[in-house]
Amino acid sequence: MTLNCGNSFAHLSDVALLQKLIGVQQSRKLYRGSLQPLFAATETGTAHEKCIVAMELVRRCLREQLKRECLLAAPAAAREYLKLHFVGQGHESFMVLFLDAQNYLIAATELFRGTLTQTSVYPREVVKESLRHNAGAVIFAHNHPSGIAEPSRADEMLTQNLKSALALVDVKVIDHFVVAGASILSFAERGLL
């Protein structure tokens, strides 16, 4: 599944798209060969704010799509949503996608926020939130600000602990994604679940 919010501008360059969003003068002033700095939450000004708003709208459009389709049938959309969620974060955070019994998205919640290299995740809180959402399944995701999407041994142990805790309340763990910039690794695809 791809982002289905219109694609009549796909042929335009980055600069041309940016000009449509923030204007020609602002684009010339701010664009330096990369779009990344324009979407950094640390920047200020009206043009940067418009870029952040545009990114949030895309994030919400993807979340709406995820709620309308079974996540197992739309893994690409889930990956794009997660990449957008974690883009530009300079700290690790851990989120959970709560799914109903048919694997439709109920909610996507960032449960824990950490430091540059780690975040503490508490299985009790994950179980509580899963029950609160009446979830039948979950997908975990966390980011590696380092840019390397390889899971650590601690990541693997945490996933197994969470899987065991959630099994006690009949909540299935479908996957755990590690997001590092444009790279995303799936525990399920690696055989780590």
C-alpha cells in the first residue's frame, strides 16, 4: 500500500515542491541541497513550521490508511508511518501499534522515551496499555538515532520478555521494527520472534 493522498506532483523536483509549500523566496533562502534540515523540529520560522505541519499531515494521512486496512496486508504503509514518526529524533523512543483481532490499527502510542543510546521499557506498562486498548495484537517499534538498524542483544531479550508477558493476556506480538533513518529492520523477517 502506498500513501494515497494524491500524486499529481510526483514529477516535480524537491525545489519545485518546496516552492509550492513555502514560496520561491523562502525556498531559495533555506534549501541547501537537502530537505532534512527543513523538517527538523529544532529549526524555527514560518517556513520551517509549514514543513513540520506538512510532515504531520502526511503522518496523519498514513495513520488513517492504517486504520482502514489490515496491517498484515499493508506492511509497507506501516514501515512508512514508522519512518515518519521517528524522523529527526535525537533520542531513542519506543512505540506500540495496538491492533484489534483482525489486525486493524486501534492506536499508535509512543510509550517510552530515552536518551541518545537507550530507553527503558517496562513490560507492565505495555501490558496495561494493551488491555486498555483491548488489543488482540501489537507491533513494537523503536528507533536507533545512531543510524544503524541492527537490533542489540538487549533489544532481542526485551522483545522476548514482552512477548511472554503479553501471551499471558492473549495479546499476540506480530513484529518489532528497529528504525534508523531510512532503514528499517523487522524482527519477524529476521526470524527473531
